[in-house]
Amino acid sequence: MKVLVLGAGAVGTVSALKFRQEAMVEQLIIADAVSARAVALADRLDDPRVCAITLDAGNLRDVARALRETGTTILLNAALPATKAARYLQIENKIRAALRYDMASAIPLVP
């Protein structure tokens, strides 16, 4: 599975550390609006399956493009609540249609 962790703050860091332990994860993408934060977390994880990208969670077109380009199968939205709330509720069904997605827990949904 390919996991994109959106947000490299405290929640994103803890989540990425857990995902790194999973053998089923073939790629772990750390995404943050602040490039240095994403790179720092990817470097900390020190795993060849991990990479960092710059991505603003509030820019839904860029998020959708990143999901397509990376072949993400699980998206964990660990961005700030202000970014998540209104905008992501508007597109949750579109994201669900594109991949199995659970905004709260990163558990794949059965279609």
C-alpha cells in the first residue's frame, strides 16, 4: 500500500512512525505545506520507502493531483483542523470515490 500523510506536525509524525513499522507499506509520502518540515520528518524516519513532498492541504486540486500521481491507497489527513474541516467535508465523497479513505483514522474503507 502507498500512504500519504498530509501534515508533518505532531499527529503526522506519530502516524508516520507507526506506518513505517508496517511491512505492507511500500511507500510512505510525507506531505506538508512547509517543505523543510516534510523533509525533516522523512529524514528522521530514515527509510528508503519514505519520501517528502511540499503540499498545501488547503489546495484541494494539488491534493487530488498528488493522490493520482503517487498512486496513494491510504490518505491520512493530519493537517491542522482549520484546513480539514469545511473544505474537506465538501470533497470527502470525491476522495472516497478516488480511493479508500477515512479522514479520521486512515483505515481503508471497503467500497
